[in-house]
Amino acid sequence: MFHRAWPIALVALAASGCPAPSQTITSSASPPAAARANVQPASCLPELHVDLVAYLHSKPFAARDGGPFVSVTRGSPRWMAAYHAALSWQLGDCQSLALFADQMGYQAEEVVDTVTGSRHVVLSERASRYNGLFVLRAPSELAQARPLTLTVPHRGLDLQDDRAFILYRELGALGLLQNTAHPCNLATCSGCNAAQSSTCGGCRRASDEASSVDHLMFALLSGMDAMHKAVRVELHGVPSDSTPPGCPSWLHLSSGMQRKTDRTLDEALPASRLWRALERTIQPRCVCYRPYETDCAGPDADSVFARLVNHPASVDSFDACSMPVNDVSGRFLRIDTAKLPLEPLIAGLSEAVPLPSQSTISTSRQ
């Protein structure tokens, strides 16, 4: 169930206009205790009782040749609607969330998962612009959700199964942001990444959501990260023939920084804890972690999401489109897997990012 809006807090956030992609907005996400006592739970969205994974699977997404992708320019009305939808969700403002979802061109539903009993907000497009499918934990359950968000920018290109849906539900995560258009379906260059695309050929495309800021997935994550410093996991797949000999499965883990670092490994960071957990489950030589290991054979392209989450906290004007970073926040994880069963990944992420009742997430910057 949703709680009523806190208009003053929301107006203060909205008045900030279009922030720099990684700017932190400092505002209280909850009203004073006296105000909370006078507020009653309310729901304003259509409610469905379904198997969440099956319902998400029934939605259009990349493996069904979605497209053409329609870019949404950063700072435009639709982009800002997505940004403010993320703020409204975190503030528990159902009416504003529904309004901003409509301005995005999306419908918002509250889904009660019949398998787990948990509640979720599902945002799906009304028109075929193929900007993504978004699932958020219902505001009434945010306090008990695992402080982790999954982004899946390349489903249909390097990830072919529904593991992201299952991971989101089994982990009890905050959110799932998934592409619905093939990353190569536009010829236009993204303008955010000078690296070449070996898969698409030539430049990285505007339809590649990991390489562009002009789409609703980036707008939503920007709004989410402005208020809540959770762990952000970017999920990818890799060809099965890339698995090293003798490894039944393989995982490449990256903190989002491309170059190797001489920095001492902080074992308390989520990425380090996931690395150690997976090494106990599968052979250590079948798990590789950048930037602390040099022999990783997998991809190491940075993304706008990595830049957003890893940007230096002291740099207010940082632009995730044009400015790569050479440091890590401890809150970004890129995971590339080949033939890795879900069970060790669920167990590893559960250990790396505990539920709120278990411990506080440690990061290198507060």
C-alpha cells in the first residue's frame, strides 16, 4: 500500500530541475514523526494478484525483437517525468507516481505476487517506444527490501533468459530496470562512449542503454540514486564458449572501473564480499574480479550506470555521459555470467548485500 504525498519534500526535489546525472539531492525522504502519525495508508493504483515472474514474462521485451527504440533526451519532459516518478516512489506518493508514470507514457500497476505475497509497482509502456520495463518494490515494503537494484541493459543481446526476473524476486530487491529494445537496433551513435561495439559494429548505439543517457532507464536510476544510496547491479551474459577450460561455469565481476588499481582490497565492500562468496562456491579460477585481478578474459566496457554510481562525491557537475571515472564507490557491480546456475548467484548476492535487518551496507564513501 502507498502512503500519502509529502508535498513540501516533493516540491523541493522537483524544484531542483534537471540535476547533473549523478548529483545527490539532499532532502528528507520522510516527514516529521508527528506528521507520519496522522497519515493513513492509501492505494491509488490498479491492483493485480498474479505470479510476478510469469506476469513480467508476458510483457514485451528484447528477445521478441522489440523496437525501434525511441530516444528520450535527458532533461526533456518525459525524461524528467521518469526522474520524478522515482522520487515519488521513494516518498510513497502514489498520486504523483501515477501522474509521472502517465507523463512517461507508462501505466503503473500494483502487483501482489501470489508466490511470495510481496507487493510491487510495475511500470509498462502504453505505446511502443521500447524504453524499458520497470519493477519497483511497493513503497510500503521499501524498509524491508534488500538495498539492491538490478539493471539489465542488454537483454536480447548478451542475456537470453529470465534470470533477472527471478533474481529480483528471490533477492527481495528494491527494483528491476530492464531494456525492451535490442541494443543494436538504431544506427545512431550514443555520443557517450568512444569505445567501439564489437557486437553492433562501429560506435556504441543510442539504443544501447548502457552507453546512453537519453532514455528512461537512466532517468529512473538517476532519481533513485539521488535519494537512496543502494547497491546497483548491472547484469549481463557472455557466450558459453568463453568459459575457461575445466570451469563448469564462469563469472566476471567488475566494480565499473576499467583500469587495474593498486588500491588495497576493501573486504567489506559488496563486490568483494560477492567475489569471496562465489570463490567458495565455484572454483576461484572460474571467478574473476576487476580491477583487482589482471587476467580477466571477459568484457570490461564501462557504462553510464557505472559512472553515475561511481562518480566522485565531491564533484557536483559530474556528467555520466562524457566523464569516465577512475575510482569505485563500492555500490556498483557489473556481473557477466556464462552457464552459472542461479542458486550460487542468489546466495552470493544475499551475502554481499544483506537485508536491512541483517546489517548495514558498507561502502567506501558515505
